Amino acid sequence: MNNPFPLRISEELMEKLRKMAEDHSRSINKEIEYLIKKAVSEHEKELTTN
């Protein structure tokens, strides 16, 4: 399957993201955005607790 996103990620990871997005009724783009925001938020919390 051709990756429509200009991300250099494996096809295996893209399929996992596709499944996650489907499970959450989101587009793959919105799923990636959600996961990035979540990771950034968790990182910021780590910085404030350390």
C-alpha cells in the first residue's frame, strides 16, 4: 500500500496507525495529531515534575 503521508514510517507502523484511527473513528491524520499532542503533553508534565 502506498503511504499518502510524507512521513518516513514503516508500512507496518502505518497499518497500526490506520487500525487505531479506525478504532477511534478518526482519520489517520487526526490520530497522528492526537498521538503527537499526547506525547508532547506527557513530556511537558515530566519536565515539570523533575
